[in-house]
Amino acid sequence: MRYCTKCVMPDTKPDLQFNDDGVCSACQNILERKEIDWESRKRELKEILGRYVSKDGSNWDCIVPVSGGKDSTYQVIRMLQFGMNPLCVTATTCDLSDIGRKNIENIKSLGVDYIEISPNKDIRRKLNRIGLIQVGDISWPEHCGIFTIPVRVAVQYKVPLIVWGENSQNEYGGPGADAKNNVLTRRWLEEFGGLLGLRVTDLIGLEGIERKMLIPYTYPTDEELKEVGVTGIFLGYYIPWDGYQNALIAQAHGFTSLNTTVEGSMVNYENLDNHQTGIHDYFKFLKFGFGRATDIACLHLRRGRITRRDAIEIVRRHDGKFPWTYLDKPLEEILRPLDLTIDEFIQICDRFTNKKLFITDANGNLVKDKYGNLTKKVYPQDNEQ
């Protein structure tokens, strides 16, 4: 494992690329943003939005997928500032927290029409369990639904324009062509939407799941999309994207943060809606050797808000802790709907852990401290003088 010489992201991150100087593609993307003519991009955005405004006011101008988080709150604020009449669409999260519900209600109070689709909870629990056991991602149904449900709503209500947030391949580093994309397509979803090779059709027949039970997770057909002319654009392509800025603007419009740092993270303003997120982020650490604290530290480091030395210390302090609680909800309670015990959960964790990245004993068994935490073999080193 080697780390970017500018930030603290390891080369184990999927789709991340390094140049000859050891600088990752995400850091390169941030530098390239300084060369972008953002005023020109903003004019381009205004032209696009203008083409989709309902001329007679008989329909919504666009759809904004919202979770209630700081980014989707920011997206709604910006669309209202541009004079758009959006329909906000929520694909209900798996294990919604109280603060998550509060922030959803705050979005409603901004002066928008809003629709929330809550997939069958019994099927959702089965998908959570299948996702965790088969591909090591408890959040598989959520990652699928947040990209399919708003698109299905766009088709259903004949609202062709969907305004997404950032292109994660640009913000976090990915293939060059995809990082520069300004639209979200079916191919982008299948490659970068977090499906991890588990297709919706693969679920039919598992644990009694039928095709009709998977409607919320099924992307519309090409014919349906073409009939309505559905287009999904990334707002971050047209306006400089910064999660911390988004949080500040969202907070000024009623968004609520925690009073303390989110478990496994280094900030108090994101991933507040779903109690299962701690498990999702922990499995990323087990598979690839980095967690949410690394993600956030790198975002701040690339923008010059902290030093690399700060980032290294933060990552050592917060990354990859065993998720005994998340948003103050005990792990045992989070797992109960999935019919899993903590011991069974630990066995699943061990199965998905990349032992090449973590310290093991002479017999090849993972070495854990008294809290169940692992130790990586290689951590980023301080290159400051």
C-alpha cells in the first residue's frame, strides 16, 4: 500500500490513479478546477435550466434527489436561487435517524414540493442482509435506490431534468473521462453507483424475493427514458463543489448538525441520516484500508484547510474503529432487524477483511485490540520537514 504524496489516500481505493509524481487523480482534479472558467460554466447551467422551465407552469421544472443531508439541502437552495420550481424526491434511507428526519422536514420548509418513496421494509431488510453477506455492503439497497427512485419519478411525472450533486469520480478520484462527466447515465450508475457487481436481477429468487418486489431498485428502460427525455446533470460540474461550504450554507438555512463528531468520521455535519452508515464505512476500511475519516481529511487537505501532518494524525485517531455504535445507536440494535448477532457480524467482517493490509499473527489470524480494532501494516508517513 502506498499513499498519495499530496493527500493521505491510499492506492487501494478503487478507480484511483496516480501520476509519475505519486499524486492521486483526486488531487489533480482539484488543481485543474483552478483553471476552469466557472462563470462560463454558470452561464451554461443557466441556459440548461432555462430550457427545462415549465413554460405554462403545469409541471415541475426539475427533480432534486434529496436525503436531507447537507449536500442535497444545498442543491435545493441553489435551484431555488436560480428560480427553478423543483420537485424534491427522497428514497427513504434504510435505518432513518431522528436527526435525519428533522433535516428532511427542514428541506420541506424551504418552499418546495416534496415526495418520499419508502420501499417495503421487509424486502429492504432482506436486501440489507444479502448485501452485507454477499458483497460486504449493508447499504446496497440504499445506494441502488437513491439512483433509481428519482429517475423512476422523473419518468412517472414526466419531469426530464434531474439535478444531482457532485460527480464522486471527480471529487474522490476516478477514471479521467468519468471524472469530467457532467451527466449521470445508466453506465455511470452501474460502474460507480455502488452496486459492487450485484445486479438487481441477481436478487430474484433469493429469500423469496420476486421481481415485483424490486420495482424501486430497477432503473427505467431506455425506451422510458427516451420518451420523457430524462437527463441527469451534476451540479458540481457547473458550480465549484465543496462539502464544507455546502454544510455552512445548509446550516444557515436550518440544517441541523450533531453536537459531536460522527463515529468513524472527523466532522459533525454529514452521514447523519442512517444508523447503518457506520457499518458501511467500516467495511470500506476492511476491504481497502481507509474509511470515512480519510475521505474527509483528504477533502479538507486538498483545499488547504489542514496540513498533511494534521490529516495523518486525524486518520490515525478516527479511521477504521469497530462500529460498536453509530449516531448513539448500539450495534446490536442496528443488526437486530437483519437477524444477525454481533458474533455473526464479526465473522462476516473477518471474511471480507483484506489480510494483506492488516497485521496478523503467526497463524495468519487478524490481530485485534480489546475493542476489536485492527492495525494496518502501513500508514501514511509525514513528509513535512
